[in-house]
Amino acid sequence: MTVDDRFTDDFRERQIEREDLGTWNEIVTGPVSDWATDFSHMEEEYAENAHRIWDDLRARCPIAHTERFGGAWLPTRYEDVAAIAYDTEHFSSRAIIAGNYRPPLDLAPVGGEPPISSDPPFHHDARKLLLPAFTKTNVARQAVTTEAFCHSLIDALEGRELVDAATEYGMHIPIRVIADMLGFPAEDGARFKEFVEDALEGINQTLEEREERGDQLFDYLLAQIRDHLENPRDDLTTHLINAELYGQKLEPQHVAGTMALLLIAGIDTTWSAIGSSLWHLATHPEDRRRLVEDRSLRATAVEEFLRAYAPVTMARLVKQDMTFGGVEMKAEDWVLLPFPAANRDPERFEDADKVIIDREVNRHAAFGLGIHRCVGSHLARMELRVALDVWLDRVPEFTLADPAGVRWSTGQIRGPRALPLRIG
């Protein structure tokens, strides 16, 4: 097979030229003076104390504002988060990572990482292309290999007293799963971790640094595309290369953007959910003992961990000047949608601040709300369930070895990046 003309060397140059038409704002970092008027989701204080900050804002300023990142808003009530998530008329999804760079308006309705960055009506059709890969049936097939891989990770910890459950267990599970789905080499896991951190935690880098890191990701994806063109196989990458929309093959940027989305979002979200769940069990021995002794509780516990420690905050861009919730939003303002904060809203959930592992009614928003609800929710649930099942069965006794050694990720995906546990 000859290399598809869509994926020639000049694709990267065309992509960079178009992205340069966007808006770049001054980098703003440093301590927050008041979370209601100067918030920053990139600060360590936010990462470590997010729940306390959301509670405070919900009580005195439910829609916070900051001039950082060129202007951004942070609603903290379920009602407001849901209203914005469902409102595609006034809020665009053409960029979902809030930072110093706003992509050009002409990027809509496709966006850089379809379908999560796509607006209607394009979004509906782009999303449909992915649905077959994430059905319950397909996910169930992957559960067997995921379980075996989790056991192999535990095997590697045998004889150890101290382990980092974030980097030696949780991180590797979604990396292996998404690599298998995309048909990428499993040994490239370390590179995937770098791509994730660059995209989600590196938004305060300079424009030159962001472009360089973006080039590295694109070059990797282009190499994988070319390999799949020469060696087609039954995986998501080949599916995207061959997929058609409106009677034509997908544009190269659509293919590469969707691959980037699956690679980055598919890893960090589940890595964070697994780590947060293990952090909770390490710091709440009664819950740990209950789940070790009664496997029937684990399904509801997984849903409660997803609610209480939902990792994902998405972003939108305001389409035009408007009033929302009593505040004046300007065109091109960022709006963060902290689904974790919505899940902690006492107006929505009884005992919202408590983790109740046998909670019966639990319609949480961990996977988002509206048209962009996570297409991979079945996969994420499976990975979290299998990861916890194997860990609890193999490592029933564990505690937090060093509370000061826990490090939470900054940015829009929240989860432990270092989780020192004492096992056995």
C-alpha cells in the first residue's frame, strides 16, 4: 500500500500555520489572592485543596472569575455547570483545555480534537464514528486482558513494602489499554506519559515550548499512521484512517486530532480515577476492609469514587457577550466546567461531602453532561473496576506511607501523581 496522500510531510506545517492565527495571552502564574476573583487551576494549592475551595466558592461566589489566561469563569454549582454543558448555542467546545492560547474561530465546528472539540452539527456525526469501538460488548472483551495485565503489575511488586501506586500501578493500566486499542507499541508508554503531561499540565509554557511539544506529539502520531497504512490491522487507528464522513475520507487533522484525544484523555482520566480511589482506601481503613470482605459492594463503591473524586474539568469558550448566572461574560472568555465540583454540590447530593461506598442513588456527572458526555465511559468503568478488584484481592492491607509525599496533578485533570503506599 502506498502512503495516503492525506498524510504528507506538509500536514504539520499547515497545522502550525493555522494554529498561529489564534490568540496568545501573557503567561500568568503565582499565588492566588482570592479564589473568587483571581482563581488559577494551575496552582498546587488548587490541586491539593480543590474540594475546600469549591465549597467556599459555592457558599459566597458560585461563579468565580479570573483575569488570568485572558479571562475565565469557574461555576461551582451543579445547576450552573449542567446549564453551560448543555448550552451549545452560547458556549463553544472548539477548545476544551483552558490556557493562554485560544484557537482561531474558524476552527469550529470541527475543533482540534474531534469530537470532544466539535460543535453541532458536526459533533454528532464525528461522535458516531467512535461509538462502535466503545460498546459494552467490546469493552467486556478487553476486561480479560486488562485483568491479566493488572495481575502482572502486582506480581512485579512482590516482596516490596513501599510502592508508588500512582506510577507503578494506576498509570500503566490505561496506557496499556489505549495502546492496544490504537495499535501503538506498548513499550512507548513513557512517551505517552510525557504527551499527557505536556497537554494537560503544560499550559503555562511559552508559545515556542507548546509548539515544540505539539510537534513531538504530531510527529509520533504521523509515524503511527504511516505504519498502519503500510501494515493495516484491526484497531482504532486503521478504523480512523479508513472511516468516511459525508462520503469522504476523514481530513488528516481529524484523524490525528482524534488519535491525540484518545491517547491523552484515555490515559490521564482513568489513571487519576484509579489513584484517587486507592488514596481514599489507604486513608479510610474501614471502607478498605468492607470492600475486601464484601465484593458485592464494589460496584456501588466504584460509582461513589467516580462521584467524589471525579477527575475531569472541561472548558468552553463564550461565543458572544452575555449574562449568565448574574455575571457578565465576554466573547472568548473561558468557562471551566468542574464536574467534580458539581458532584460535591449539597443541593444535588445528600451528604455530598461524604464518601458513602454503598450510596444507592448516584446520578453523578463524572463523565460529563450534555452532548460531550464521555464516549469511553464503559471503558473507564471497566478499567477502574478491574484495577480495584485485582488490587484489593492481591493487596488487601495497605496504608498511606507518607501523607506529605502525595502529589496531586494541576490543571483540568485531578488525581494523585505520587501515591506512596505501605503494603502488606
